[in-house]
Amino acid sequence: MFRTAWTIARFKGVPVRLHVSLLLIVPVIALSVAGRDLPTLLARWGVAPQALRLGPVAFGLLMALALLVAVTLHELGHAVVALRQGARVKGITLMVLGGVTEIEHEDARPGQELAMAFAGPAVNLVLFGLAWAVARAPGLPLDAYVFLQMFGVLNLFLAGFNLIPAFPLDGGRMLRAALRWRMGRAAATQRAATIARVLAIAGGLLGLMHGMPMLSLVALLVFMAAGGEAARVTLGPQLSGLKALQAMSTQLVNVYPHTELAGVARHLLMSGATAAVVRRPGEILGVLLPNDLRGEPPNRLAGSLLEGPPLQVDDTADLADVVEAIQRQRRPAMVFDERNALVGVVTLDLLRRAADLRRLTEGLQAAADRLEGGPVDPR
Ligand SMILES: [Zn+2]
């Protein structure tokens, strides 16, 4: 399989990954700075390009790397605040339109969510302030002055862009956190997603009218991401009435806590199982999905990936409740029968599949009802 991200560093145990899209965008940004932004800025200041010691391409490359640093610090800002609040940070991925910090803190209070979301743009505002202040130091070489000016503006842009209240941008998350003071989490997410879609449509049209394809592209991505987030929180109602045993996978393999992840991966591969159950004789410790192994060193032990007590549900539990538990704890549910034996595992993917299948069967049912005279049968 083609790898799309590489782990380049670890911060307090959190893997920092570099997405392949960044490798493509760095030269694009470097050339755009060298060919357009830098000459424009110098012309505005009345400075001849020859006055700079660095050539325009070298300067552009430096600026592109500085952008990478600014984006990384932005994401670390999210991660630091999240970790302080006791959240689990699964990883940071740096990609073309900024970064993504995967935070698992579904039961965060609105104030905590607000702080976590604001931490990223706050870092950029601080960097802007620092660059602005240092640029005014006396006796600064011209190259450093120009670099700091551009770096400052860049951070101001990053802060401003991320503060747009369009889910899933940071501003959208802050908006949802604020809405949660007045309504439930699901309702707040719906409202924030609706606002994001409206803003995305406006942004997309603006981009088309003014010939700014990047803006239209970003708007499209925001539109799709907002829909995805809204769909995630509405899974519950679509599944109510179904039981855990109707969505679970019974294809499991057993591994020991001291099994290396390479061994876990091989067990999963050879058996075609959905999940690996980590157990000691007489005790079930938790469950690992293929996704959990991604990006981890192959010699890490299975037991070390488990955190907290495993999530357990009865096979007759209503799937709406199971969805909630899985989304809140961000881990798959182990399903036990009435004799307290492990019979299967329910994952978010399996729940989505169950919701899709149910929609289809309801479509079939409606069609059958129409053929038989419909649900308004006068008898
Ligand atoms: Zn952010």
C-alpha cells in the first residue's frame, strides 16, 4: 500500500506525521514566494531585489519551511492544551491545508473544547507578535527584516483563516463549543455544520467569481468535512431498535499483551479477522483494530496500546446506546452474551454499515408496502 504519511517526530508520546501532500506544496509555495510575493513586497518598499543576500528561490524555500514550522507549532498548541485537560491525542498530521490533531475527548466541557480549539490560532497570534517585535530590533540585516515581516503576515493569515467559524476549522469548533452552552452536543454540531455549509457555499461562489480556485477548493473541502462531522453525530437515531449482536463481527483472533504488533498484524492478516482481542488466561484486557496499529513501531507490545478499561456491552444492548458509548470512549465495544462470554466486537465502521443496510431495507420495505396498497391499508 502507498504510504501517505510518515512519522517524523514524537512530542510527549504523540506521533507527528508528515503527509505526502506537504512535499508537493513546499516547492509550490517556495516558487510562489520567489516569483510573486517577494518581488511585490520589495517593490512596495522600494527595495531592489539585489539588496537581499539570499536569492529569491532560497528565500522562497526558507519561507515555505517557516510555514511548516508555523503549522506544526499551531498543531502542538492544540495538543498541549488537550493533553493538559486529560484528553488523549492520537496523533498530529501535517498536511497541505494546515494540520490535523486527532484529539479524543468526546466528553469535554464546552469551555475545554473552546480552549483546545483556540490554542492553535493563539500560537499563530503569538508568533505574529514575536515576529513584529523582533523585526523592529535595531541593526537587523535586511534579509532578516523581510523574513520576519513575511513570517508575521503569514501567521496572521493562519490565525485569521482558522478562526473562520466554519466547521471543522478551529473557529467552527469554537462556535460549536459556544453553542453547546445553549443546546446539546448533537444539536450544536448540526447547527455549526449548517453554518459551515452556508459559509462554504459563499466562499466557493466568491472563489469562482473572482477566479480564485484555491478558495473554491478549500470551500469544497470544508463543505464535505462539515457534512461528515454532522453525519457522525446523527448515527444514533438511525440505529435505535437494533441490537448489538446485529452489528457485531464475530471474526476475532486472540493475542497476548506481550505479542508484538508485527505478530498481531500477521494474526489479523492470516485469519481475515476484524479485531484482535488482547487477553491473558481468564482475563480480557481490550481489543485492537487494524487501524490502531497504523504508524506504530512493529516491535511495540499489544498490551501497551490499550488504555483504560475495555468497553463492554450486552449482546441485546440497543445500538443507539452502543454508538454513544463508542463515540464517547473512542474505542470499539466488546459484546458479551448472557453467560458473560465474549461473542463479538462492534466498531464504528460496523455501525455505519449497519445504518446503511438499515436504510436500504427500509427502502425495500416502503416499496413492498406500496405494492400491497401501502401502510394506509384500510383494514
Ligand atoms: Zn487548528
